[in-house]
Amino acid sequence: MSVFDGLKFRKVSSPVHNLDPRVKFFFVCVLFVVAVMFFQLLPLLVLFFVPIPFVLVARVKREWIRSLKGASMLAFIIFFFNFIFNYIYNEYPNIPSASLIEYSVAMTLRFVVLVETFSVFFLTTSPDLLGLALEQSHVPYEFCFAFTTAVRFVPVLADEAQTIMDAQKSRGLELERGNFLKRIKNYIPILIPLIVSAIRRSLELAEAMESRAWGATEKRTNLYVLRLGKTDYALAFTSIFMLVVAILVWRFVPIPPLSVILSFLQL
Amino acid sequence: MALIETENLSFTYPSGMKPAVEDISISIEKGDFVVLTGPSGCGKTTLCRCFNGLIPHFYGGKLEGNITVAGYNVAKCLVYELARHVGLVFQNPENQLFALSVEKDVAFGLENCGMPRDDMRKRVDWALQMTGIEELRERAPHELSGGQQQRVAIACVLAMQPEVMVFDEPTSFLDPLGAQKIFEVINDLNKELGITVILVEHRLDLASRYANHVIVMNEGKIVLDGEPHKVFNSERARLIGVGIPKATRLYQILRENGLKLSKVPINSEEASQFLRKILTHD
């Protein structure tokens, strides 16, 4: 599950980590929208380089590259299908044209841009802050609480799954045996105890919440508050600027394919 | 009037055939340090849940008799109202911490009560300081050791400044040293802040030195209730299978063999003091 490794948050402090999650999310959305707007290689290539300075400033290069590596298989599949189907549909039996290859690469790059921006976002945003951002965006507190609690209990449940797996294996359960269906079936003795214990755990959690005055007032207060700083405003304006430029380019500037530019340069 | 009073209290869980606790009549004074003990499954946890209203409000079931805590009738008072007066610390520290930082977890109850931010900040700092975990404030609860987690759980409850704190086997997931530290924290809360403590515990050797009131339960009923020396020395406590302090057991064995110490000891210091007295006399 190396794709998800790129989404794991580690607590460090950097200018990127300290950005307001709302602004950061807006920035990610802008990148997302711009990536979907264009299907030419050139703008997508530009977009590909946009998150890199953030990765360097936040010093999450290793994790970031790992998440990209994890996504490489999917990227390859996307390239393969785009290429094959377009080729069979449009150009068969001629040899594939440069523009077809370029198009397939562009589609793949679009996917990579989405993965890399989301990866930067999750690598540099503490789930706590994310929950807080949700809360301050007037999402009902129950949802925010469910979100942070889910994040909090992921490592706990992973540990528990490991314990149950060890326990069942030590009683002779063989997980890696049989054909595909048999293997899925093998996991039932793992899943049932895991679900039962998760339900028990949730009851205990509910008890603890009740004992700490859950629901005492309509107007809950919060220990932390998010405030926008200078860098947050700077990033927000940059995002808006990027969006406006992208829309203008998309609307008024014809983008030549890369192959045309290359042949022009050769001349 | 005592801080906690129950009168013929019985409770049956919705799925239960017979009462989990039956005919409980106890009274606990303000400032008491109560140790509640008894074999597993004897109804200690059920009684704890009665103290803060989880029973009957969260569990349903049938509650009979009277129970008043800090002047509130538990049967008629909502859990979140009682939560400001009675804090409950559970057995498994992992399942009572939900936030992603210690600080935020300690603030959880106060946030629920709608306390203004500045006051909350002060309270959180105070609770962290009282439990000696100031340096952990930024850490994530699931990264901490069991002992640290349990201290965080205590801080969470303490931040609400309750009059009564109930600890349901807080040390059963901890090693002896961790347990010792937890007991010391609890003792400080009792002696320095005057918080009434009810501690459910099996490790009586460690816990009993702080108590001034011991209650022993068996099969849902109160068996013994009173001053620690008297309770631990009674034959019944031993026969039920309560792990009475080794010092008290030593006293009993010595007496069977014809050596009578001046008083009943309940911890090693007392035992060595009384023994020394007898040895120097001879």
C-alpha cells in the first residue's frame, strides 16, 4: 500500500506545515481544476513542477517520492490504455503518430499532478488542523469529531489487526494458501474479531465521551483557533492569480503541441 | 450529608437475568480516599458507572433504590451535568483519549462545556502540571506509553475540576512502577486538592497505604465496608479471594504461630515498625 504511505502525516514544523489548511486546500483545488482544464502536454508539464518547491521547503522529499513511486503503476496503466485505445480507434494500421504519444503522456501527467499535489497536502497538513479547519468552516462538530477520531484510531486498529493475525496464525490459520477466492475466505477469521473489537472499542469511547460532558452545550468552544497569516494571504492570492491566468490561457491562447515546438526549434 | 450516598441500590443490565449490583448501601464522605475491591465480575465497574450516571442513562436497564452524588439525584440528572462533578477514569487508557494531541484531549471536556478559550488554556496548563505531563502536551496520545496515557486520561478528567474522581482499575494495563506513579498522582489529588477519590484496585499492596476507607464487594453485594486495617484483617476478606496486603497477611501468620504484633499493619513500613518494636522488647 505504498500509495498511501505518501498520505501519512508526520509532525514537523516548516513554513508549508504552518500554512492554514483552508488556504492550502484551496491551492490544491486550484491545481486540480487547472490540471483538468488542459489536455495539452505543455501546461501539464508546467503544473508538474509547481508543487516541487513546496516539497523542498517542507522537507518531505522522501515520503513524496515514495508516494509517486506507489502511483507509478497506475500511471503506467493510464498511459497504456490511453495509447492503445486511441491508437486502435483512430490510427490503426498506421504507425502511431507523435501527437498520439504526446496526448497519452499528457493524460498520464494529469494523473501524476493530481497525486503529487494531494500527497503534498496530506504530508504537510496535520489531521488535527484539518479537523479544526472543518470545524471553523461550520461543518457540524459531530462530523469533525468522527474525522479526527478515525484518523486517531487508524494506527490502533492496524496494530490490532496484526495481533489478531498473529493469534490466528499461531492457531494454524494459513493466510497465503489456496486460489484467489480461498485466500479472501482465509481473511474471515481475521475480520470478525477485528470488527467485534472495533465495536467494543467504540462503545468504550462513547462511554468516555459521555463522562466528559459530551453535548453539554450547543455552543462548543475550541482550544485552538485558525488565523490567517501573511504567507496564507500570499498563497491565497497566488492561487487566484494562477486560476485567472489559466482561464485566460485556456480561453484565448492556442497551445501548440510539444512536437511542433520541438521541430520549430530544430529549424 | 455525605458526598455520595446510596440506599438499597440495585441495578440490572437490559440483557441481565439477575442484578449486577444488589442492595448497595454505602456512604462516602467528602475528602475520603476509598479503595473499592473484590474479585473480577463482582460489580465494581457497574457501581462506578452508577456514580457518574452512565447507569442508568447510557446503559438503560433497571435501577432501584436511591443514589445521590454531590447533592444530585443520579437517576434524574443527565450524564453531562454530572460530568462536571464526577470524573471517571477508565481501565484502558487507549480508549478514552480521542484527540490527536494531549493538550487537545485535556481540553475536550472543557470545550464541551463551552468554556472561553483563555480560561480553558489556564485550566489545561494547570491539569497538565498537576499530573506532571507538561512536556507531553504536543505529543499524540497513541505515541505515549501506557503509564503516560493513563496520566493524560487523569489530566483530562481533572481539568473539569470535579469534586469526586472515580478510577476504574487505572493500573491494570501498567507495570508496577507505572502503577506506583499513578497512585502517587491520585494521592496528590486527594491530599492537596481535597478531591474525593474512589479507586477500584486489585493491587492492594500499593494502593491501600493511601486509603482511609475500604469497601469489599462480592457477587454484586457489599461484603465489608470500613477502616482499612479492620477490613484487611477480617477473615472474610481473605476467603473471598481479595489480595489483602502482604503485611497484613504476615501479621495473621505470625499470630497463628503465637506472635502478636501491637497493631494490624497494612503496608511494609507499618509492618517493619511493629516488628522492630516487638524484637527490641524481647
